[in-house]
Amino acid sequence: MAHSPKPFVIISFILLMASCATNTKKLEEKIANLQSENNQLKKEQAVLQVGFFEPFDKYQALVLSEPVTHPDTLIKGYNQLMEDYPKSFWGHEAKKRMKNIKSRKKYWKNNKWELPEEYEIVLVPDEIASCPGC
């Protein structure tokens, strides 16, 4: 005697398949949202990288090399930084450092800084940066 599937089993199977289809649709929507958010975060990271981290890295390298680098090389480096990142906070800071180097350039002798013992360090009040990028 052939047995036909019971209606309960068939209905359960249909409900299970419908439920899986609904869950799959929800998962697809969640994945699409996550991909969209990920793309937005990547864009924001790129803005931070170019607008802040890259100019800071270049500025830091120049500042750390000041004790052993010829003033003309430093001035050229700071000029390049200001040219590459004109609206950056670090571009403004580079301008201040360059002004300082120009004022003490005469003390670069024998491939090193030779500041006189009575050299007075004058602190200039901070200027307010008023650039769109600051």
C-alpha cells in the first residue's frame, strides 16, 4: 500500500521554505547596508588620510630632521608642504617653522647648528590659523 505524504509534513515544508526566503531577503538587505556603510567609511578615511595624516607625517619628518639638515633643504621642504597642503593646519605650522629657520640660518656652520651661548630664544605669540581646512 502506497503511502501519501501527510498534509502536515507538506505544509511544514512549504512554511519552512517561505521562512527561509524571507530570512534570505533580510540578510541580503543587511549585507547591502553594511557594504554601503563600509564604502562611506572608506571615503571618510581617505579624507582623513589626505587632509591630516599625510601632511602631519611630512611635517613631523621635517621637524625631526631640523637638527641635522641644512636650512635651505628645510625651507624647501616646508615650502613643498605648504604647496601640497595649502589649506592644512600643518601648512600653517610649516610657515611658522620656515620663518624660524630663516631667522637663525646664519648659525648653520660646518654642517651643523652653532648657536652662540648667549642665543636668546624669542617666543612669538601664536597666530590664529584662519584657513578653511583648520
